Amino acid sequence: MQWRNFLRTTIARTSLTSLALLAASAPAAAAKGRPGSDWCPPLVARLPKISLAECRNSQLTPTGIHTPNGFPLLARELPADARHPNATRVLLLGGIHGDEQSAAAIVFKWLEYMQQPGEREFEWKVAPVVNPDGLLAPTPRRVNAHGVDLNRNFPTPNWQQEAPRYWARATRSDPRRYPGKAPISEPESRWVHDTIEKFKPDVIISVHAPFGVLDFDGPATPPRRFGRLIYQRVGVYPGSLGNYSGLHKEIPVVTIELANASLMPPEAEVRRIWQDMQSWIRRNVNAPLKTARNS
């Protein structure tokens, strides 16, 4: 499989010191049964400021869905603390575009925060790398292994007419934005679609780069600011997650556009975005939801 070839190449190019660390840590991780430890080395080789230990400590597990190249989609569900009954359900997605490495890496950082005491006010379903084939390509690329832009592949109304037409006219058939032959034709986008149906999130957070803004779709008050990122409408596209979930399914979608696709924000900014995100959910999703459930 292509991901195994990538792993062999990565290890071959790694320094002797790094090889020693990998050799020392892999048996320990296996002995402790850490889920997903087999999948971390190739991912970490492409993710800025994410260590092998951080990846393994995220305790991601295979979802049972594999990419066209055979890499498993990895996710984790984290329940809210016991003191938060009827907690808001949040679906957190990163790396839907493989060439936006920071968008996946920052989700690993937030997974670390979620495991700290007092940090789980909400119920989370987290997938840091929705497009591993794009991330692990010889040069990271936006599309998946089938050449499909996963964020144009969701089943928005009239997709069969609108998505191909928009791709041809507005993007001049840009291969980086190819929507595919049919909605949810790809295992990665189909997994997101099915997860929305099964997990039934109250809000979706999708992380991208590199516009350096916040975008929003759906029935709630948009966030004004997460850290240094300020709300600014990016647009609505046929087949996009914001269009499908926010406008069609009426599940609010916050799109976080980090400022740099290959470099992580400073640690203080990573923490500030995390804190502001939770504050917005608490005020604009969590409180109205509790009121509706108790009425």
C-alpha cells in the first residue's frame, strides 16, 4: 500500500537519533496498547510541531473506513465530564485538505487539552486528519487519492447540476477543486456524512488554512473572534460542508481558517483559539440547546 511505502521512505530518511527514539517508543506504546500507534509515524513526519508521543497520546482509533490508498480514517469520541449531563455534541474535523498541515496539527494539540481535568464541558467526536492520502502524498495536496476535493463532495441540494457547473465556470476546471462524479463518492466525505447522521452533532468545527479568518454557516450567531482570527465570510460553494450542514441540515458550522497552512500558530494562540471556541459554543449553542431540551 502507498502509505506503507511512504513510511519506509520516511524512516529511511530519518536521522539515527530519531530512529532510536522511534524504536524505543514503539514497543512501549505497543505494550501499553495505545490505539492508533501504528499510524502515527507517517502522520507526524508531515505535521508541524506534533511529536510521536503527542500523536500516540491522542488515542485515535481506526473507524473501519479506509482511504483509496488504504490508510485508515482515525477518530476519537470523548464524552463530557459527569458534571455536564446533556452536553452539547461537537464534531471537530481537521485536515480535510491534505496540503493544510497546520489544520490537522492544531486538532492534535486540542486533543491534548481535552484530556486535562476540567476541559470536557462538551461531548466531542474528533478526526484530526480527514484526508490522510492528501497529507501523505509525495507533496501534500488538497485533494484525495482520487483527485477529489472532499470539501466539494457533500450532497448539497441540486449537487449534480450545480457542483460540476460551478467547477467548470468559476474555477475553470481547476483540478484542485474537482468535486467528483457524484456527491459523497469518496470514503472520506462519506464517513463525515455518516458521522453527522449517527453522532448528531449540535455544532461542527472544521479547521482549514491559510486565509486567517473565521467563516460560519447555519442557524446561530456567528463568532466574532477566536484568538486573532476575525469573522469574515468566505463564501458558500456547491458541495461544501458549510453549505451541506450549515444551510441544508441546519447544524451550525464554524470554519476556522488558520493563517498559515504549513506553520502552526504560537502555543498561546493555539490555546486562545481553543478557549474562545468553547466560550462561543457555551453562549451560542450550549445555552440555547439546554433551553430547548428543558422546554
